[in-house]
Amino acid sequence: MALELKNLYDDFRDADTIKAYAKRIKEDSKKLPHAINIMEVCGGHTHTIMKYGILQLLPENIKFVHGPGCPVCIMPKERIDHAYVLAMQPDVILVTLGDMIKVPGSNGSLQDARSKGADVRFVYSPMDCLKIARENPHAKIIFFAIGFETTTPMSAALLDAVIKQDIKNIYFHLNHVTVPEAMAALLSDSDCKIDAFLGPSHVSVITGSKIYEEFPRDFHKPVVVSGFEPVDVMQSISMIVKQFIEGRCELEVEYKRAVNREGNLRAQELNEKYFEKAQNFRWRGLGDIPKSGLKLRDEYNAYNAEILYKDILPKEPIDDHKLCICGDILKGKASPPECSIFGTACKPTSPIGSCMVSSEGACAAYYKYGNLLKS
């Protein structure tokens, strides 16, 4: 029999295995010293939890709080406005990843800019910029780069190719952010409700699991690096529960089929070559988090769209809609149904907040899978 894609994930979606883990977790939960709140950092985990009904399988003393691990959701409005302003320049082709199309800024979304004649293109791979640049030699191709550690090497690989091929009309607006700094910022909040973390495994494929070692050591919060299939998530929950029962606080890797401690060293080297930590990055809902974003190293400023267009890019921070509670959702302090406009004024066809617009957002997950719309 030929190997098909579904052969690679079928066992990780097996209903009997999921039920067996649910039974084990229910029995083990009776031994917990207290109720626990587990934050799944990544929006991919949120969607798995909602899609497969994992919330309904858990006992009452184990709860999930949703985290900020959605690169579109955490993008502040002023940086969305950067993309909009750049797209509206007559000599610019703005290129970005697809989730960015409907994110509302203060002037509108990139979809709105395109409806007004802007040349905005959405790609699956940053390397597509090379073809666009060759086909449009008189245009400035600006890659509006987003994402966590998972997608950062793709941007570095694009810049590497641009330099080696001596392409003169590709520029970068960098919006890459890093997970550990955001996790630390959440734990530093006096109202923090987090007892343990599910660490996103795709980040750790690049960085290695070592980036989470500080959390058990310095913050006394267990971390289990988890895959994204429902069996992965259930096994990871079971591992966290076991730690609490046994009085342990450790970093463990559930997703051992792809994650080791050191990660992808070649990707890390490429990132280090072209990027460095920015002094600060403002996260939507979380505010300023030092050293949580990346910028081009100074020697590559000739490719930096933020420098090239510094005179026209907005500089002041812009707050969210006053009824939107995306900030509290990203901090794990609220869930989507607690928002007064969830499913009414704010829904995927007319998103007001970033948590609804992104396919990885918590509000989008609740809307799609939760059957939680208010009457």
C-alpha cells in the first residue's frame, strides 16, 4: 500500500487513544494538590483543543487559558498601519503571508488597500519574492515578515538569496517575535493565572527545547513541548498532571519525533547572521516587551524598509477598539465568549479584534468549533 499523508497522522487522531488518555487524566486529576491552569501558548494548540472537544474531556480541576502565540493576533495596529501605508505607495508591491489580509489597522486592512488599487500579494513561501522581483524590476518589493521562531529562518533564507543573487529591489519590514520573552512577561504579571505551559513544538524544531529551560528553573512553572495532534495534546496534559502529582517542576518534550534540545543549528546560524534582538517590540494586548522582537543587523540596513520609508511610517502606538478584549484573551485572563461583541459585531466576516481575524486566533477557534455564540 502506498504511503498517504493521512497515514502519518491517523494514529495521532485515534478516538480510542484520546479516550484512554481522558480516562487516565480524570483518574490522575483526583490526586492533584490543587486545580491547575495550563496555557497553550500557540494558536495551533487552541484550534486542536477546540476542534477535538478536548475541553469537554477534561475534569473540572484542569483548565486551559489561551496564550499569545498567534503572530497575527499580537501585531499592534501601528504595524498593521505600516503595512497599509507601504502598500499604498505607487512604486511598491507589498508581499506577506495570507493571514495578514484582513487584520484591521486604524486605516483599514491590506484587503482594503488592495481594493483601492494597491499591489498586495500573499504567498506561502517568502522565496516567491524572488520571482516577483525579477518580473517587476522597476518596483520595490517589500516583504512584510511576520511570525515566531518557526518562520524566521525563511525570512533569513530570503535575505541570504537576495544578497547572493545581487537583487536590488527587495526590502524587508521585519515583525518576527520570540516566544520565551512573551512567556516571561505573562508570568511577571501580578494577575497571572498560569500554572504550566504547553510549549509549541514547531518553534522548538528550530530553537530546540532549551529555550524553555528557564521556566521550571526560574519561574517554577512546568513546560511540556507538545505536538499539535489531539493525541499529542492529551499526552502532554497527562505529563503535566503527573508532574504536579509527583511534586516535580520540569521541562519535558512530548514531541520527541521532531524536537531535541539543540534544535536546527543551521537555521539558528542563518538567523544570527542577519538578525539581532530589537530593544523593544510592542505586542498587541501585552504592551512593550523588551528583546522580544528581531531587527535587521545594521550592516543590512540597505534592505530595511523601515529605514527607507521612515519619514512616512506611523510612530505612535494605537489602541484597540474599546469593546475588544483581545488583550485580556492573549494574556489568558479572559476567554472569547466573555467579550460583549464576540459573534455579533465581531466575527470572521467582519472582525474587529485580531483574535477573530487570524485562522490561529482564539476567538476564531471558539467561533468555528465552540458552538458558543450568544443568543
